[in-house]
Amino acid sequence: MKDILKQLGISEINAGVSTGTKWIKSKGEVIESYSPVDGKHIASMSTATPKEYAEVIKTAQEAFKVWRNIPAPKRGEIVRQIGDELRKNKETLGKLVSYEMGKSLQEGWGEVQEMIDICDFAVGLSRQLYGLTIHSERAKHRMYEQWHPLGIVGIISAFNFPVAVWSWNAMLAWVCGDVCIWKPSEKTPLCAIACQNIVAKVFKKNDLPEGISNIVAGDYRVGELLTKDKNVALVSATGSIRMGKKVGEAVGSRLGKSLLELGGNNAIIITPEADLKIAMVAVVFGAVGTAGQRCTSTRRLIIHESRYEDVKKRLKAAYHQLKIGDPLNQKNHVGPLIDKLAVKAYEDAIAQAKKEGGKVLVEGCVLKGKGYESGCYVKPCIIEAKNTMTIVQHETFAPILYIMPYKTLDDALTMQNGVVQGLSSSIMTTNLREAELFLSANGSDCGIANVNIGTSGAEIGGAFGGEKETGGGRESGSDAWKAYMRRQTNTINYGADLPLAQGIKFEF
């Protein structure tokens, strides 16, 4: 790992504030990064103070004056070069993601590939920031709308996707003409250093000013500097519902813009006509992938009563085949939780489920012994539960799957929608009517609704996000780029008279 850290420009002690290639040795508290894989200390990173934060804001403001005036296709060319650099660093960056966060090596590489994919998407987007032409009711008038950069975009990212979600925001923001300030998760700060070192070199090579890409490391106090700062036009925040409400309140109080990607309590419905061969793959990966630490992880499995016993049997068999251990070993299916606080949340959730009457189908526990020295490895757990149970209504970031039977599809949809979160959802069926009903206005109320695939594993081409207390934000594909720009309606009079709208007469 030392060689990988060196290749990515990470030292034992690192500055936590950057305005491009310039790293500022901040005087704030120090974040220590420990790997959940083996419990070892990786490196440290200082955090931003208000003084250093103000310096970053000033640099970003000056950079924006230059960046916004560069034609969008040329901004896209810079992002294309960033994509090429990420391709060169995919193996090393993916290993760092896996080691610092704890997800499998395949998922670590997949996360970097997601960064590369969003770069490719953003390059094409840079030539498609379309407005509309509008017919005017007045003769010799032309109306149209166009889109302009917002300014500074603040990005607050979570530990579970330490690089990909930042890139969803940053690459789109950059082709839109914005500059970015990133507050990475204090649980995975080293991944941010690596990304900043990669992208900053590209900006410098193209003789662009420092301050287009910036980092301010720290805890919630640094986040509050971003959310309360009127100089930050948009705050994109990924995290818990509790955190998102605080961000939304702070940004809303100054009438700023926020893009929120918050919790998920995602369900898969298995109908009588489901193909169980593919359903089991979707359920197991959705529930245990990333050790259940995805916002799109499968938390609830709603099974028709006619298939309930069969699915239970298959699930038990599948879970007994899972290999738990070092995520850098590609033979393992499940890695560790991020830290011991997450382990405690896992244990507390299981205890609460039992207290509320849940019946354990596959027992969970904290694993000990050789290979589990970090204390962060847990056994994926399955609990028979009711959808109305308090713990089932809560999102626990751990590999706990709640299963429950249903009688009619209406019952299943009521259960599926009967939580405060609204991110991802799936139905497993070969019945066209069931599938279409699930996708209709009377079906899933989530931002993502899938048929015959699981709840996790979204592609960058579609807009990603959810409804209700998931926050309503949209990132990545489709027209998510509009969140990073401001709309302007223009009317041009090329005639010799000045007719007023709505036929109003004003003469003197």
C-alpha cells in the first residue's frame, strides 16, 4: 500500500486544504485515517480553519471569472483529459478506495470506472447545454432561454462512495462553467487527496488558474462554513437524512440552492411470476454488496406468500456461501464496515429488531480471529419482520435484510412505499402488467424504479436521486446538469415599435 500512496501523492502527514496544485498546511485539527480492512493507520490529514476556508473561497471566486468565459466545449476538453488521467490511475486509485473504505476491490475499481464514465458523459454534454426558442406573441420579437454557470459549487460527499459521487458533481459542474469546493468525508480523506492530485495537474498543464478544483477537509464545522456561505451558489450534499435536513435548512435560510442525496430504505418485491434465478443474485448483491453501506442497498425484501418459503430456503443457502474477509482478496464477497461505530449500529439494529418481535433467519454477529483484527467485519443477517416495525422504517448502514410476505400486489406496493425514504426500488416479475403497474403513477414512489434488476448499481446515463426524505436531488445523467446552471429568459425586439405584452396600451 505504501507504493500506491506514493504514486498518488499521499504522504504520512498531509495538508487538508487545496486550491489546485497548491496544498495549504492548515492549522486545524488532524484527521487520522485507519483502514477498516486491517485496522492499520494509513496517514493523517489536517483540517481547514475559517481563515483557510476564506482563502479558498477567494481563490475560487477569481478562478470562476476565468473559467466561466472559456467555451463549454473547451471546458469539456479539460474533463476529457481528466478522464484519461483517471484511466491511467484506475488500478492504484481503486485499490486505495478499497483499502481506505473497505469495499471489495472489484467495487473499488468499479467506482473509478464510474468516474471515467461520467467524464465521458460530461465531454459530450459540453456541446449540448441546450436552451429553448419560444414564439413571442409580439411581432418582430424573438424569445429564447439560455443557461449560465452558477459560480461556486460546494460538494459534501459521504464515505461509502469516496470518489465517484464527487466526480458526478464536479465533472458536470466544470463543463457547466462552475468551480468546485469539495469537503470529503472525514472517514475517507486520503481518496480526496489522490483525486485532487490527479485533476489539479490537468488544470495546471492547460495553464488554467488555481481554484477551479478545491478541497477543504474537516468535520461538520467545515460543512457549516459551506452551507452558510452566500458565496457558495449550490451545495450538493450526500449523507444521512438528519444531515440533509440541516444542510437544507442552512442553505434555504439564505435562499441558496441545494442538491440533496440522502438515505434510502430500498425494497425488492418478488411476485408469484418472478424468475428466482436472477432475483436471488439481485437480492444478495443488493443486501451484502459494500457490506450494506450503499444508499441503494436492499434493506427490505417483500415476497409473495406463495414464494415465501422457497425464497427463504434459497436465501439461507446463498448466505451460507458468502465469503467474508479482506476486500482486496477478490475471492471474498463481503468486506468490513467502515468503523466500529458502524459495527455498534449494526448490533443495535439487530437487538432492536429482536426486541420488536423480529425472527432471525440468518444470525448476524461480529467476526473475530485471524483476518478480522480490525473489529469491523460482521456477518450479513436476515430477519423476518413487519414493515411497520420502527427499526425496519430506519435505514441501518449495514448488511441487514428484513424479509416479509404479502398477499396482493397492492399490499406489496403499500409496503414498498410505506417508508419516509424514496430512493430505489425493484420488482421481480415476468408479468408485463405487474411490471407496468410498478412503473406507473400508482406504483413505486421512488426516484429509481427497476424491473428484474436490483436496487443498487445505477448507470451514470440516468439521473440519480430520490423523493420524499431522500431529498429530491438528481445527479449524474439525463438533464441533471441543469442543477449546476442558472436559467435566463431573453427577449429581443428587432422592430421599430415597442408593443407591450398582453396587448397593454401605454401612450404618452
